[in-house]
Amino acid sequence: MIKFKEYIKPKTIEDAYNLLTTKNAEIIGGGAFLRLSNRKIDVAIDLIDANLNFTKETNDSVEIGSMVVISEFEENPVLSKLYNGFLKNVSETVLSFQMRNIITVGGTLYPKYGFSDLITALLVLPTEVYLYKSGKFSVEDFLKIRLEHKDILEKIVIKKENLKTSFQYIRNSEYDFSILNVAVSKGNEVKIAVGGRPAVAQLAYKTMQFLHGKDLNEEIIKEAAKMVSEEIPFADDIKASKEYRKKVCEALVKRALLEVM
Amino acid sequence: MKEVTRKIPKKDALGLLLGKPVYTDDLAPKNSLIVKILRSPHAFAKIKNIDTLEATNIEGIECILTYKDVPRIPVTRAGQGYPEPSPHDWYILDEYVRYVGDEVAIVAGKDEKCVDEALKKIKVEYEVFEPVLDFEKAEGHSSVIHPEKETHPMFEIGFDAQKNIAASYEMEIGSVEEELKKCDVVVSERFYTQAQAHVAFEPHSAASYIDMQGRLVILTSTQVPFHVRRIIAEAFDIPIKNIRVIKPRIGGGFGGKQAVHGEPFVAAVTLKTGKPAKIVYTRQEVFEATYSRHPMRYDITLGATKDGKLKVIDMQGLSDTGAYGEHALTTFMVAGSKTLPMYNKVDAVRFKGKVVYTNKVPAGAYRGYGAIQGNFALESAIDILAEKLGMDPTEFRRKNMIREGETSPIFKIMGEGREGVDMVVRSCKLNECLEEGMKLINWKEKFPRKKISETKYRGIGLAIAMQGSGIANIDMGAAILKLNDDGSFNLLVGATDLGTGSDTILAQIAAEVLNVPTEDIIVYSSDTDLTPFDVGAYASSTTYVSGNAVKRAAEKMKKLIIKEGALKLRLDESKVDFDGKYIYETNGNKKVSLKELATVLLYTENQKQLISDASYVGEESPPPFMAGFAEVEVDVETGKVKLINYVAVVDCGVTINPNLAKIQVEGGLVQGIGMTLFEDVKYSPNGKLLTNNLMHYKIPSRIDIGNIIVKFVESYEPTGPFGAKSVAEIGIDTPPAAIANAIYNAVGVRIKTLPITPEKILMNLNKK
Amino acid sequence: MKINVTINNEKKELEIAPDDILLDVLRRYGYHSVRRGCDTGMCGICTVLLDGKPVPSCSIFAARVDGHEITTIEGLPEAKELAKILAEEGADQCGFCSPGLIVNTVYLKKLKIKKIEEVKIKLIGNLCRCTGYVGQHRAIEKFLGVEK
């Protein structure tokens, strides 16, 4: 269990950042997983009072503060309708309702957890991640960069576009992390993301390039699904083998593409 | 029958539901020292040096005990009747550590913080040995897990520690080899089951203190208070009379608490310091360091003639008891004794095998107790045979299964750890369970499969099962009834309510005899000072054994009431009867109310305390029976299995409190489903249990179980209390084979190792 | 450090260490209906309402709830009604998981959820090992007025 000597709730993200960079400190997001680590730090920073708990809707986008809990995707009137309930459907499969009431958007994205279903889903939407010091990134760039200094995730912004979406996953027990998950969106372009590989979600660039300019039909979909399973790297872990993930990836991508065809 | 068939809520229902603080951790003395255990990081090692000096000096630490500080007396942790059929191979602390998680030192301090710090400061030097991690390679392995000479069995159980054998058994009726030659169709298959964990939600907890008479009092979350008392007395070499064990409310057991776990450690601290002490296991410790189900391997050979008659069963097994031999022989024998009698018309049957030690998490008692492992193997093999014969699997069962009034030679030969008891099955409606289940699942229409889409197929499969009701000639339970002035009764029983509601149903049995409402029977249970002996809650003994004791005690009480009532009415006893409210003249008008009689008897006239007592040992162990039918949907692109319907039809004799009986079956079924589809056990190459928390070890969730339908077909067991048998374990046995058979029928893939995961199915599908 | 929390409508001042877990603090202050079942936030047995929403108290630092409201089963008058229905169905066994389940289900009544599939999703994080869930759902459907 994590141990610390001080628990501070800064009133602004600036105060939080100062604490983070001047002390042996960590940000407590939902606290769900950080709690399990065996580390000893001096200061735990809780952003709950730092005004990061907002949801702002404009004509062309939705802004979600990093301290918004992911159950809001089910309960918030704006978020639950976004992309026809796409994020609601994904969020409802994440762990338990109680956990979703404490797991935050920032706490999901910042650690780049491989098992996250939401990250896979956000990858296929026009999502931007705002870090306090390092600035704005597309979510796919954010997942790739290695930050040199600690930073704080302030908000994400999801643009509203005309997209068809699909989310597929495979698990043994429904109350579990996914063994593999797949998200697809189709607008002018098709985006395909695969997560739970077990590493963090990735876009299938080669396949997306292959689909560029093509109309989706059953044959093309079959070929694309196979391409994704060959393009994305998989590995073994306690839940499943690399081979299984590869096979299942093909099936899930096929189903997702059929849904948005 | 009035009271026993009432669907009355449990007596403790509202208290428990609304969160009353009634479990061990809630009731432990407030000033208890916190006790934690330093555990071995190695699967097999010897402690060369252990230095506790720095740790002991931490502020708040009261004592730290190593193997040098506690008695070295071999006992078994297993809660079984004495002398136990499990080897005495466990020591409170030992120089050897035999699995990752084995106890190395006991630390006690004023709070968790100082104890956690002390645990980190204990310095241990180990001599590490090569661990035995594969049970198929354990026999004769160069690493001998129990080389110590003090370890011994209590009687002949085939124990051979030098070869890592904890127990072995064999029996044969007729000649398997000879009869196989006469068979037209033979199948031979091998099956494996895994080390399922109980996951009772209250972690193992124990507290101890010295009372004002200088006696050691232990408060513990246990299924076996009387065995705990005896084992602690033995392990510490203190007289049984100086120990009192109390079981408060407990949060589930399922066999996981049919042993000593934390009690020796708190007792050691209390005896050393004179202070109260408490231990509450973490969930990880419950996974790693209590015990789980014996993983087993079975080679089944079946022979039949082409008219569909089963002639030969050969069942040869290997069981992995882990680092210590709790319940080793008995679970192995039950795998045969509670499966083979179902096919009682064979000409030859053989059951043999060994139970080996490995350096893995110890194995022990778990609901089903070998029957579920044996059932998976046998009932899967039966389906394979039926297919080879071109027979419908239900038709094969119908032709070969045991029926009411029949017997099997297995009953006499195989008991639990010893010879069994010859018996005729006086109550058996297995055939009706089969027919009813077929109707409910719509067998004729759905067998074997239906194609739902290009990627989804549904299939149905079945399994039949039996269990027992207590261990004949061994399990004893007793009950005491006493009459209070308002006409209510105190019922004192040693029987252990794990949350099952046994307190309530035992009260219902007494109430039925006395013709009073169950609400007038106040139950107190499981306190070795105040309640009479009972072996405890295991082997499905509470309703049948403890229930019979209660029934007899109530019958005696009724006679006493009539006797005293007759005296009061100045009539001859033969002229008087008791209807629950009044003792009355059968052919006249004189009567006195129970309440008036009870008050007068305590205060005014002919004063005495009416008390009755009875003990009961079963002369038989009448089996409950069950037919389980699974309907699954298999996704052939992902291997995922969805459980659509599960139909369970049970004959447990008369159902006492049908609501509680139903919940026993439903709960057992979901545990069986968990073992079949979800609960996977994985170890690291060094022998550390990796699936040691609920993130990795998945018990079924609400969404995983599909539609479960439980029905009872009542039989009447003449030797049971009001016709009842048992219902505690039978529910768990059928899912592994029923689901494996359903999956085979759906997509032609036969999985023979549990759990059946999507990966196993998909990989096997692709091979075809 | 000291924190101010309203627990079951009572204002309380609690003495905690900065890294204390809410579950442990609640039990220390006598709220024994909140229990530890698993250490990894999976079982739901430690469920309490934080500002009216069900959360796993084993996964929250006590310092977080300074200035907020906690409700345990003792603070929910509707709990008795659900408890009675569960008892009448025989859908209770060891009782260890019950308070957490009841707290979460009482919250669901406010949401007016009527479809059983949605109820199961919201309750998935309340594990039970004794009952097999079937009996619990018989009772919960009655309590929530779920459509058949």
C-alpha cells in the first residue's frame, strides 16, 4: 500500500503543478490503482478541488475535465449521448459502477494503462489531450510521447464529427479487464484501434492506409481484419496468449467494421 | 408437516442484512494485539538463520515468534474426526518452508503500522532447494518435501513421505481387465481439474484471549469449533479443558474453514504475552496460505456392450495435496465413492491412485470434496462412450443409473478414509430428476445443437451426480433442549451455521416435533463450553446428522412435557397428550397450557428444569441426487462460451425450508460454473501463486451465469429427519461435465482440462 | 490530521493519518457494516455512498472525503424494506456482502432503473459467493419494480 506524509487538495492546477515539481509527490486520481503500489512518497496531491470536474459542450466539441469520473459517460446527459452513446457503452463495461464513480478521465489516460477500454475508444474519436505544461496533443501522439518531466492532465476535448462507431471486446468473465478490445470509427476515413494487447491501444496505420478511399464491403473487411491482426504486435500475459489475441483480433475487427459498414 | 416446510426467513436474516457487527473481527477484544505472519518467498527452503532483533525493538512490538519459540508437535490442520485420516505433517512454525507463503515468523504488536514495519525488518537466510512444482513428477522426486521423522499418519493411509506420497488407495470389484475383453466399445480418456479457491468473502479471522479463569478462549471464523479445540490442545500440549472455542457469525466457508488456519498463531501470541490477539487474513493470504481444492487427474476407461449396457469402469487418479496433506486421502476417495455408485450395474469397477505432495499452495476441503473432480471425469467419459455407441446421453443414463431400492458394492468398500457402510438406497428419484430436467431444458428439441448464426452454435449437455449425508458411523452431532417459563425453548447445538441457516432449520425440526412455532425455539450454537459436541459443518452432515439429534432431543422433551403435565393434571400419562399449546386429557376436559406448566415447574410446584438431550451418528449416508442440464452458446470465432440456461433438478429427500434448500443449490451451481468456465489458477515458474487476488482470479459475476432454474423432486428418506437428506454439496457437482458435454455437442470440441476458457476452445476449434 | 465528515447525517470530526484508507477509518469509528472483502476494489463489500453515489471505500483515501458526506447502510431508511424482501426470498446467507449490495441497490431505486440487464450492470461490482445471485435478483426485482 502506498504511504505518504501529507494529503493536499490544491485549489488550482497551478498550485498542484508547483507541489508536483517541487516535492516527492504524486497525483491521486481515482486512487484505485495507485493505492496498490508499495511506494513511499511525501505528498499525495488530490485535484478534486482544482476545478477540473467540468463538462463543457459547445457546437463543435465537448470538453471534459480530467477529474470527471468515468461514470459520467453513463449518467451525464451530454456525455451519455455523445456519438450515440458510444462512450457510454464502452464505459459501462469497465470494472464496476462503484469503481467508475471514482476512476477519473485523467486517471485513465495519463498512466496509459494497457487494459483500458476507454483509451481504445478515444483513439478512434477526434480527441485532444491537454497537459498543463507540455501543451496540447492528439490522443494518439500523447500515447506515444515519453514526457521528460511530470505533468498534469488538465482536460480532453472531443470534437463532434459525423462518425459511425463500434466497440468490440473479448473477455472470459464479463466482470474483468478485456483480453483484447477493438474500436472502429468511420467518417471520411476509417480508424481502427486495438487495445489490451496487453499493451496500451494502438491505431492500425497500415490497414487504415489500405482502406483509404475504398468502400467497405464484406471482402474488403475480411482482408482488412486480417491485416490488422498481422500489423499489431501482441504478447502473452496471465490472461491469454499472443496467438489467441491475434486470432481474436481478426474476428473483432471484422465485426466492428461490419457494424460501421 | 408444518414447521419444517415453512419458507421462514433465517433467524439472523435481518441482523446480518442490516450489517450488525457479529463477525470475528467485530467481536475481537478492542485491545487485541495485531498479529501478522512473515511468509516464505521460496517454494522449498530451510531457514538457516533468522534474526528478529531489530524487528523486536520497534516500538509497539510485543513479541516475535520463530520455530524456536513454539512447540514442535506434528498435527494436521484438517478439521476431521479423531484419529484423522490426514497425515500429521504440520507444525505451528517449522525450520522448513514448503510453499511460497508458508509461515516463517509470527509478529504481534499494538497496531498494524508497527507490525508491518517489523515484518520488513526480520532477516532470514534460507537454504533454497529445488521445489516440486509438477504433481505428475512429484513421486520419487529428488526433493523430499517432508523428510522429518516426526511427521506420521494416524493409521495406514498409504503414506510414504520419502516418495512424496501423502496417501494412496486402491480397490477393485470383479476383474476390470477380464471384463473389458468382453466389451464391444471401450473409451479411455484423461481429465484434469484445477485448484479452485473458495473465495468466502469473510477472510479467515481468529482472536484469542485468556479469561479470568486462566483459560484460553478462541473466537474464530471456523466450520469446526470442536476440532479446533482438540487440535490447538494437541499442538500446544495443553489440556482440552483449558480451551474454549466460540464460532460467531461467519462470512462463508464452503470447506475453506474446515481446518485450523489463524488460530494457532493468535493462541501462540496470547499464551506468550497473556494478552488478547487477533489475526485477519488479507485476501492474498487467503488465496496463498489457507488452502484450495485438490487439483486432480483422472484416467477413465469405460467398457460397454453394444446394447448400451455399461459393464466396466476403471478410474485411476492422481491428486495434488500441495505442501501439506489436509484432507488428502478423503477427497481422493470421495472422487470415487460419490460417483461410481451411480452406475451400479457394472460387472467390474476399479478405483485407485495416489495423492502426492508438491511445493504449492496446500489443498484441502472444498464443497463437493472430490466428487466434483470425479464427476467431471466420469460424466464426460460417459458422454464420449454414449456417442461411440450411437446413444442419446439421457438414454444411456436411463439404462445404467442407480434406482431406488438398489445398492452398490462401493458403499461398503469405500467410505471416507476408511471402509464405508453397506446400504440400500432407500430414497432415489434420480430417474424423475432426469425426466423433469429433460422437459425443462427441452432436450428432445435442442439435442445436440442448433446453429444460431454463421458464428454461433448452441448445444445442450447433461451430468448426473450424487453426494452423501454425513459420514456414516463417524460423524456425530448432539442437541440439548431446555424449557423456559414462557413456553419457549433454548436449543443448544454444536452444529455450525456458516451463513447457511442451519440454526434456523434445526429450530424448524424441533418446532415440528413439539408442534410449536419455530419462533419459540431460540438457538445457540457452536460454543465448545455451552453447546454439546458436533463434528461441524462438512460432509453435508448438518441437516441429516445434527437434524436427527435435534429431532430425538425434541421427542424426548415432548415426553417430558407429557409426563410433567400429567402429574400436574393428576392423570395417568397414557390419558394425556400435548398439541404444542396444551397438555390435555385425551378423553375429557382437563388441560393445562405449556406456559402455565413451564412457569409452575420453575417456581412453584414440583420444581425442575426440563432438559432433554440426544446424540446421533448416522448408520448410513443416504445420497442426495441431481441431474444438471446446461445449454451453452459458443462463438466459433472467439471461443467464448455464453451460458444460456442451466436446469438443475435435485432429490434431497424432503426439502426442509424450501427457500434455504433452493439457495444452497443455486449457490453451489454458480460455484460449479465458476470452476468450469472462469476460475483459472496460474503459478510462476518459481512456484508463486499468480492468481492471488480478485483481479486475476474471477468468480462468476451476475452477468456470467445465464438463466438458472432449480427444481426439487421430493423423495422421502426414512432414516432422515422428516424424510430429509442433505443439500449442501450436491448443487456444485454437475456443471463441469454438463457444460463440457454441452460445448462438445455445440461445436465438437472436447475440453478435458478445467477451466474451459475461450482460448482453449478456439485453439481446439482451429485444429479441426 | 483532522477531517470533518458528515456520516449518516451526523457531523463528525475524525482523527486520521494522511494515508489512511476510508474503509479502515470507518471501521475504526464503529461503522462495522462496512467490511473488507478483497483488498483490490473488486468485491463491492466496502460500498458506501459518497455524496450520494456508491463508491468502494477500500479504494479511497479518508482525507479525500473531508468536507463531504458518507452514507452507510445505517443511514438508509429504505434498506430495511429491501432487507425484508431479501429475507423473505431466503436470498441471504452469510450476510457479509449484504450491506454493500443493499447500499448500491437503494441508490439504483433513485435512478428508477427498470430493466434487469441495466440493474445487473450496475450491480456487477457487488460479488456474492454464497447465493449464486439468483435469489438476490428475485428480491431486487421486486424492490425496484423491474419489468418482467
